[in-house]
Amino acid sequence: MKATLITGASGGIGKVFARRLAEEKHNLVLVARSEDKLAKLCNELMDKHAITAHYVAIDLIDFEADKRLYDQTESHGLEIEWLINNAGFGSMGDFARLELENEIEMINLNITALVALTHRYLQQMRTRKRGTIINVASTAGFQPVPFMATYAATKAFVKSFSEAIAEENRLHNITVTALCPGPTETNFFDAANIGSDAKNAFLKRGMQTPEAVVEAALRAVKGGKSSVVSGWSNYLTARLGNFVPNSIITRAVAGVLRPKFEEKRQIEQK
Ligand SMILES: NC(=O)c1ccc[n+]([C@@H]2O[C@H](COP(=O)([O-])OP(=O)(O)OC[C@H]3O[C@@H](n4cnc5c(N)ncnc54)[C@H](OP(=O)(O)O)[C@@H]3O)[C@@H](O)[C@H]2O)c1
């Protein structure tokens, strides 16, 4: 049976992808850690859209989780025609003071799991000569971001990797798209322990809904684009890096964020 696999489908952008593609009659494999949320969503989508929806509750950071997930879809005879690598998280703070384990786990989820799943499912897509892969990057991946150093670097990787393999696979009838959302109304900020100050700053700038992000992604896939920034203002901000050197951008971003972290450090030291 043909199916679409979505990682990080228990909430936020991934959940909206699931709802939207169920409307288009995609059979689904939904992946995340929260089994209860996945089970509920599967039932809802099967009832509403007469599709088949499986879920796999798994921590993609675990050793060989990608292999276990792949083996499960194989043993159920599922042909993954669409792969949406969406699971990811961020962190914010002075890198030297962030917890190392969390930074490494972020790299393992945002990069290692994404590369491993892409490699595994690409083999089948090559054989069938068709497939769609959406890798969720971020506008944070367009330039270095002080105080979100690791996260922005993981997303720069996702964007670069996806654009490169998009070209490698173009002649194999496989579309690969790096989806680059800006700030979006999801649980991302809470999951990343981004304080209310920073969250409010993003809120003031205006956040997109996950629905708008998913529509931008699906339009880009239809147009065969190797990357897309969702939203015009995000597009313009992301493109700033084409005209302004990184040294100036990083100084400006740090100018805003450094005082917040200095203040926090001083309070903690008292
Ligand atoms: N929201 C934004 O402002 C924004 C902007 C740009 C890019 N993005 C990117 O968009 C993607 C989706 O994030 P979101 O905004 O929808 O955030 P979210 O609401 O926090 O959703 C993250 C999803 O990833 C899953 N997940 C987290 N850790 C996991 C793990 N170890 N193994 C398996 N699944 C895991 C979560 O489910 P469980 O907790 O159930 O595992 C959840 O379904 C991420 O890659 C993020 O970097 C977000």
C-alpha cells in the first residue's frame, strides 16, 4: 500500500501536514514519541477521510531508530511515496552555558535521523522512479544565529543537504524540497525552552499559522521547487543575507539577544 510518512506528526506543523494530506486521500504513517496523540489523530483521520493511518511511537534520537522505523513500514508492506522529515527542536542561549547533551540530541534529531530516513526511503523511490521528500529546515538556516547557534546550524545543514539531493534526484522523478518556515504558532518555543521575552518578540513580529506553512510547502512540491520560504516577510528577511555580510547580521542579532542572556546570567549568579 502506498503511504506518506510524517515525522513529528503529534503536533504543530507535522499534525497539519497529516490533516491536509488525509484530505487528499494519502494513507499515512505518523511518527513521534507521544503514542496517545498519534493514536487519537490516526483514528480521527481514518474516520473522517476513509484512509488507512498507522502510527509508530518512537524516539528518533534513539540508536538505530531510523532502522526500526524502516523495518516496521517494510514489514507492513508500506510503500513510502512521500517522506516528510519534520520532527525537530531548538534551543536558545549562550552556547557555552547550554546543556551539551541537549545540543547533541538536537543534532541527532534535526540532522542524523533526517539523513538516515532520507537515505533509507530514497532507495525505494529510486526503484519506483517516483517520490516526494519534504525536509523541514527554517529561515534560521539562512545565516548564523548567535544564541541559537546549534539550531541554526542544523537547519543550514538541512537546507544545503536537501537542495543538493534535489538536483541529484531530479532526473529520477523524485522531488526533494527544503521547507523553510519562519516563526510559526506551534509548541516549538515551549519545547525549546525559549523564554516568554523572546517568544513575545516573535509574536510581535507576527507568526504564521502551521496551516499557511503547509500550504506553502505543498505549492512548492507541485512546482518542483528545491526549497521554499513560507511567507513574504520571512522570504525578505531570509534573503537579507544575500546582501549583508554574516558579520553584520550576527552582530545585530547578538546586540538584541546578548543583553537578555547577560541579565539572566547576572540574576542566576546572585
Ligand atoms: N515553530 C516554528 O517557529 C518553526 C520555525 C521554523 C522551523 N520549524 C521546524 O518545524 C518542525 C516542526 O516543529 P513545530 O514547530 O511543529 O514544533 P512542535 O509543535 O514542537 O512539533 C515538534 C514535533 O516533533 C516531534 N518530536 C520532537 N522530538 C522528537 C523525537 N526525539 N523523536 C520523534 N519525534 C520528536 C514532537 O512530538 P513528540 O513530542 O510527541 O515526540 C512533535 O510532533 C521542526 O523541525 C522545527 O525545527 C519550526
